[in-house]
Amino acid sequence: MPNTRLPNSIFFMLIALAAVQFFYYTPRLPDILASHFGKAGSVNAWQTKTAFFSMELAIIVLATVVSFSIPRIIAAMPVSMINLPHKEFWLSPQRRDDTLAYIRVWTAWLGCALLAFLLFVMELVYRANLHTPPQLNMAAFVPALLAFVAFDTVAIVRLLLHFAKIPGD
């Protein structure tokens, strides 16, 4: 049965990193922050520091929900409401626990990737706000975005392939 210990540990280390970012940057940032950037990295929206950090907290909550709540919701759902290829096989009583464990591990890794990407973007935004005028480092953002999309694509394909076949067929 797959184990969530490693992705859960990484996720909580990322949460600790978010706290370090918050305490490091809060006193260094201006009261009004550049919060949205255009294609060239130039600012096109501003927020108060309170609104900005509230949004960061919401992002961390979102990543936590993806990592921990969705698998629990799926586990609590009746089989008829779960959309899964060959669900009669994968959610049969003798396989249900292993299937749900696979989904738990998959979502934990997805949550780690999501939180790592979001914290990296927040780091870029923090650094942009330390300069006048603020400018997002697109040379760092674009490869990070592409890496995140690549990770998600591979993860989704692996999930689909895992459940698309019945072992032994």
C-alpha cells in the first residue's frame, strides 16, 4: 500500500518555508504591494499588505485542501458518485483501501507541487516588491510555470494510466 509519509513531510516543510517567507518579508515590504503582473513582468495591479498576505494564506489553504481534503471526500462518497475508470474493479471491497491510498498519495504529491510552485511565485513577487518600480522576474517565472505544468501533465497521465487498465487483462 502506498505511503504518504514523504509527501506529507515535504508539504509541511513547505508550510514552514511559507512561514519563514512571511516573517522575513513582512517588515521589508512596502504597505502597498504590486500583486499582479503582465506578460512582460510589469505591474498591473496593487494590494495592501494585509490583502496580499490574506491572499497568500488563501493559497496555502487551497494547497492544503487539494492535498488532504479531496482524498477524504472521495473516500466518504458512495461508489456511484466516484468517476473512475473500471470503478467496479478498483473500488471493490478487496481493492478499495489500496485504491484510496493511491489517490491519497497522488493528491499529496500534487499538493506538494502546487504549494512549491505557489511559494516560488510568491518569492518572485516579494523580490519584485523590494525594487522600484516592481518588476516580476519572467526569466525565472516562465521555466517554473512550465515545470509545474509538465509535472501536472505527467501526474495526470500516470493517474489515468494506472486506473485505465485492469491488472491481468
